[in-house]
Amino acid sequence: MWEIGVPSVVFTEHNPFGNPHFDQNGGDTFDKIDVDYFAAIARPAITFQAELIGIDAP
């Protein structure tokens, strides 16, 4: 996004050895995602991005 002039941030949590479902054969599927945890780690980035474009966080 920076290359086209859009402010952005990248965050990641990648620890394949900490995820018992991670494999290169497709075992890491959506049904194995902890959706509550995923939302909790995504919330700060979503809030930050909203503020970047002028949306006030509730």
C-alpha cells in the first residue's frame, strides 16, 4: 500500500510451531481458527486503520 501512497501498517503473528494445526498440506483450515482470539488481536489494527482514514472509534 505504501508504494501507491496509502498509509498502512502490517502486523502478524506467525509461530507455526505453536499451532498444532499448521502444516503445508492444508490442515490449517478455518474451522480450526480461534475466532475470539483472532478478533482480539485484529481489533487494535482495525481501530488504527479507521483512525488513519478519519473514522472515530467508538
